[in-house]
Amino acid sequence: MTEETKNINSGFEPKILAFCCQFCAYSAADLAGSMRLQYPPNVRIIRLLCTGKVDPLYLLKAFQEGWDGVFVAGCLEGECHFMQGNLHAKQWVNYVKKLLKEIKIEPERLEMFNMSAAMGTKFADTVREMTERIKKLGPSPLRGTEEPKNQRTEEQTTKK
Ligand code: FES
């Protein structure tokens, strides 16, 4: 039995953290909900003013806290409300992927996506893609036996 099959058979459900720009991916997630699109419930969203606010430390901290996968979702390239925030985020994601590789964590656990607020279907597809990808990889080597620490509800995240 392959490792992939073992993970699928063991009923492993990945915990995925998403850093979403409020202008695009966060709205796309809302739209996906309004459209009643089905996607796996494995993702928790942190809303950002712009993905340019993503810091490499946030991404590393997420893995340290035991999240199995992390993605950053920003506006389409050329459409960031803060000019180049999404391009900076892409650079940070690529940088952190290299760091993950150095510490023997699969860089595929981290990804950057771009979408517009009208792309509810793309948001649902993104969650599906990341969930399937992480299921194949199995639990993060940094994951303890407990749930990831930073599992706040969406209401807690948006109350500030
Ligand atoms: Fe959406 Fe910058 S405003 S990524």
C-alpha cells in the first residue's frame, strides 16, 4: 500500500489556513457560499486588507502551529488595489517555499493563488485542489496530536 493510499484510507482531513485579500478572494469565498458551491470544509480564512500584508513569519508560524497547508489568495495580477501587494506576496510565498524545502517540509504545502471577487467557483476549486494536494502529502511533520492552535472562527477574525 502506498503512502498516498494509506493517508486516504486513514481518513486524514487536512487543516488548511488561507490568507485572503478582502477585495478578491475573501469576496470570492462569500460568493461561493452564496452560490451554494460545495467545497471541503478544511479551510480557515484570515482576511487581509491586501496580500501585500502577508509576512513570511505569518506563513512560517502557521506551519509551526501545525497547519497542514497554507495558501495566500490575492487579486489578479495587475489588479491589486495597492498596486503591487499581490506581487510582493508572490515573492514571499516563493521565498518561504524555499525555506520549507530546506527544513524538509514539502513546499507544495504552500501556494499562492490569484482571483477576482467574481470568481466564487475558482475559490471553491482552489480549496478542493489544496485539500486533495495535502491529503496526498499527508499530515504536516510539524503537526502534533492536537488541532492547530490558531483555529479562530471567521466571526472572531473579522470582528476587529
Ligand atoms: Fe487584493 Fe492587494 S488589494 S491583493
